Amino acid sequence: MNETVPSAASSPAAPSARPRARRKASDLSLVKAWWRGLGGDGFLVLPPPGRSRYTQSDGHEDAAELAGRQGLTGPVSFAYWHWQSHGRAFDRSGALTGELLLHWGGEHAVVRAGLGGGPDGFRVVDAGPGGAFRLDRITRRDGAGLPDPADRDGVRQFLDALAEPLDRGGPFLRYRPLSPAEAAWLHARLAGPLELTAATRCAVALERRDGLTPDETDRLLHAWREAYPGRPEKWTGWRELLHALLRHEHREVWEVVAALGPEAARILPRVPSERGLAVAREHSRAGERTAVPAWLALHRSLREPDAVRAVVALATDLAAHDAPESALRGLYTALIGAVTSDWRRETGAGYAAGRSHAALAAVRFATDERLPRPLRVLAAEAARDQVEHVREEALRTEGAPLPAAPDAAPGPARGPGPADGEGAAAAVRRYEAVRDELSAGSGPDLTAPETALRDTWYRYRTLTDADVRRLRERVADPGTGLQGLGFCLELLHAHGLAGAAEVDALLPRRLKDLTKKYRTTYTEWRHPLVTLTCLALDLGHPAADRLVAWWDGPRPVWKDELRPLTLLGAPDETKADELWRLATARGADVGVLMTWVLARARLDGTPPLLVADRLLGDGTGTGVNEHHLRQVLLGLAFPEQPLWHYTVNLRGRDWWQRARAVAEHPGLSPEARAVGLATARDHYLLRHPDRLRPAPAGPELASAREWIDRHPLST
């Protein structure tokens, strides 16, 4: 967002700086004034956000509510920004400090026309149908493409451009080389006394191209220590500076590595050394997953280049030292990443082909006798969602080479060997022959990000005996964190398989942990203490009164919004009345409406879907949030396993299945079935199948399209 003009570096008052000095209205005021003038012709603009619109999901909810208030029917195009974008773009005085991302929904062309070029002095850039629009100030550059150092916005945009990788889909991030003028401009910013905040991005831009000098590295180290005593990881430039320290063999580099802890291991493979190998090994043995890929990379650089043989050696080391499960999971992930990166580097293949190679690797590693059984179990778990993709690729190629490493399996390869269609099909058959036996000892990674764990939820709509044993073991394990407890206990409780043993396993030994705040987004499971309280109440367990007393206490205040969810335990009319009052009141809802529907269904002996459908038929006169009600309806499509979040995950297979179930349910009203059909039509399986993980195979896509063709909008 810049214009090229003659250099103003020698001007006593740079032209780009003068408008900032004269500006009276804040940047935020200017943007808001422009924003208020937009809209019309089928295009909605949401008001500027408050904290309640924190994510894109919140923005889509607000858009649905606004369209409803205006009586709009049919598809609507809209634009908004949310609180996270707001905080990144504006400081407290309203000055623009970064790009403002403008998110949208509906038809891209309508939104693009509705936003136009932006307010005076600013420009709106269209990132295409797959991205957000970006609003930023128009700035100037000199003939060499350099900003005036006094122009904060111009400097920011220049450094942003230098921070953009050449290819984000590549196995490693690479950045374009600097011109001599650019390098000199960056070095000039680091000359003389250093102010770390101002110097950080210039130092990062240089070192991403191995550009920091020994003197600059030493001075940055001293400035870093002075600015962040005792908390070095808080500085955003530490990774690049650590790389420079390693590259220059700085005398204090290992003190820095020790101070940073496991996170420093990520940088060590870029400058391999025996000491770095020992550091990464120590952290990996302790279960620090972030260090495991570095350990593997260093071992391959210094000891054994073959990925499989290296992994076998590391797995043996972990087993000998009784390392935590997290270390082995990290090693499996590192293996898949290593063989895929090797293959992409050697073949020049793109990101999509790399995914196919990784899928084939998972299928083959499940039966690769070179690997110890625990790693084959993890491979079998990972391959469960990949096998159809591999099968389809095998049929599609009809003998042509599939993405694979250039060496023959099952030798000492850097991954699975070359596979024609028949070879991949055979790998699938071998995998399916052992899948059930291997899967009996596996389960999801309970420490994975919540979104990754959420994507496994639909697998557990029915539970095997092995699933139940594993879930109970995890609930009883004192090492299971709150996220894992919430996941496991919710599954057992939803299926009617939790009992007094689970209550006794958690109380009183874990009550101190259970009363901690767990920042769940309530995608599928609740805070484990909510579920435990409901279970204890349903069982009439002696601990129930103690748990209820804790929820009724004044501290801690974070529990107040969750307390109503415990009213689902042993529900009665008094509890139902309280839930209804809360569900029809304005304000945040973290599951109260869902709780009321389930409580009412239990009290009336009515299926929960029918209870929700009756509310839908009543319209908005009840005071119930209509948008939330639609999400509750979808979340109860399989009432034996409710989904507690009020935002539909259009990338989730579970939501696709639930939308179809609602659309096809013969006992629901036409309005309710229309909710299911509209959700199904918006699902990524139909609209953006390339963005689903794992990617859908041909039969899955064909089935989805055939189903939607049989269910026209008039249904």
C-alpha cells in the first residue's frame, strides 16, 4: 500500500510524517466514519466490534442476528471486523498500528464492491475469495523501494513485506534475498545504541538471511538481557538471535539455550552440534514434544541420515528411559514430517502432493516391522482417516507412480518406497488386516490442541470395549489434564457408562485440579467439574452436596457462568424454571439453552430434538436467541452425544452428519429440516473440499453431492 516518490531521507521534515502531525481525528474515527457510510444493495456491514465479537464465528452469528432483525431472507453478504483484529490494528488512542482485517460472508464480488477502495488516505486490498480484505494506510517509498525511517506505517509495511516467505507451502520457509540498499537500510537501523523494540524486526529480517554481524549479535544479546531479565522467551526476536549466536559460535550461546528451555531446541538443528544433540535428547526424554523433531533432525545430521533407522534408535532410547507417552507421539509426528519433507525437497513436489505422501506413509508405517509396535500403533491411529484417500489414489493412478520416496520399500528408506497403484492397494490391504488389533491399544492424544481433539469426537458415537477401558483409565490417571478429563468423562457420561467409580476416582484426590479454570470453547465437551457434578447428582452420590456447595460459593468468579450447566444433574421443575429464565435473558450463553432443552426432555420423556423443534416453531416471541436455537437443534441431532458449542464447525465431519440427520428427520417440522439442509449446503465438504483435513476421498465427495442433489432447497 505504497507509492514510489523521490527520496525524502534528507528532508528536515519528511512529507510522510507531516500528515500524521496534522491529523486531529484518530485513525479509528476515520475508519468508523467511512464504515458507517457503507451498506445497501444486499450488503450488510456490522457495527464495529465489542469484546463479545471475538472471533470470526462470533461475526457470523452477529450477521445472522442483524439479518433477522432487518427481516432479510435468503443469502446475505456482509462484512465486519472482530475484537482480535481490532486489537492488532489499533492502539488505545485509536492510531492504526497494523493492517485491519475485514472478514466477510456471502458473495465475494458483492462484498468487494460494497467495500470499495477505502477511506481517504487508506486502501482496501482484496486477498481473494479465500482470505480477508486488508485495510491499511497508503504510504510512500523512494526510488530504491525504501521507506522514510520516520514514517512508522511505511517502515511497518516494508518490514511486513520482508517477513513474507517465498512459499508458505514449502517444507521450509525461505525468504527473498535483500538488495544491497535494503541490507544497508536494515544495518543502519542497528547502528549505534540499540532500542530493542525498534530494532527487533530489522534484526529478524537480517538474520532470516544470515545477515547479522558478530557485533550486532553481541549488542542485541546484551540489549535482550537488559530488557527481559529472567524471562528471555518473551522477546519476539529470540529465535533469530539464537540462530545468530549459534552461527557465530558466541561464547555465551549455551547459557542462552539453557535459559530458554525446551523451546530453544527448535533452532538447534539449523546449526548442528553434539552439544545441541545432547540438549534436544534431554528435553525429549522428559516428554517435551517440541524438542523431539529437533532431536531427530540432529541425530540424522550427526549420526544416522536414514529417517526410519534414526527413529528406531530414538524410540529405543525413549523406552529405555521410560519416557512419557508424549515423547513417543512427538517422535511419530517427527517421522512423518521428516519423510515427507525429504521427499518434497528431493522431488520439488508441492504441498498437496506432500499430504498424499504423508497419508501413504502412515498406512505403510502401520505394518512396517522395522518400527517398534508402539509407533506402529500410532501410525494405525493416524492412518484411520487417511486410508480411503490412499485407496482412491491407488485406483486413480492405475499403475502410475504415487507420491513416494525414491528408494525401494521395505529397505532402509527415508520413508515408504515407490508405490504403483498395486503397491499402494496392497499396503491398504495389509493395514486393514491389522487395523483393529492395533487400534485396540490406541486413542486420541488428549494433550493435542482442542481443535484437533474435537475432530476425533465423531469417532466415538459408539464405543468399543477397548474404548471404554481406555477412557476409564484416562479418567483415573492423575496425570490426565483438564482438557483430557473433560473429553473422556463427557464421552463416558454421554453414553451412560460413567458411574460411581469415576466420581470416586476424581474425588477428593483431584478436586484441587478440577476447580481450576479450563479455557474450553465448549466445542463438544464441558468443563470436567460440570460433568462430574451432573454425574454425582444423577447417581445420588454422597459427594454431590459438596460439589453443589462449591458451585454456589462466591469464589472463584469464573465459575458463575458455568454453574447453570450443573442443573442438568437430577433435574426438576425448579431447576428447569431457572434454566429457562437464564436461556431467555440477553447475554452470553455457554450452553444454558442446550442444558434447558436436555433437562426439559428428561422431565417430559420427550426426545430433545422435538423439544428444540417446538421452540423453533414458537418464533422469537419466547425470548430465545433464534441463532443459538438453530445450533442447539444441530447439536442434538444425535442426542446421545450432544455438541455443546453454539457455532457450527463447517469443517467438521460430525456437523455434516448431524446436518443431514436433521434434514432427513421425519418427525421434525419443515422449519427444522430446513435448518439442517441449509447447514449441509454450506459445509466445506461441498463448498471447499480442498480445505478439509483429512481431504475427502472420491466416494465421500460423490455421496455428499448425490445427497444434496436429492434434497433441493424447497424441501
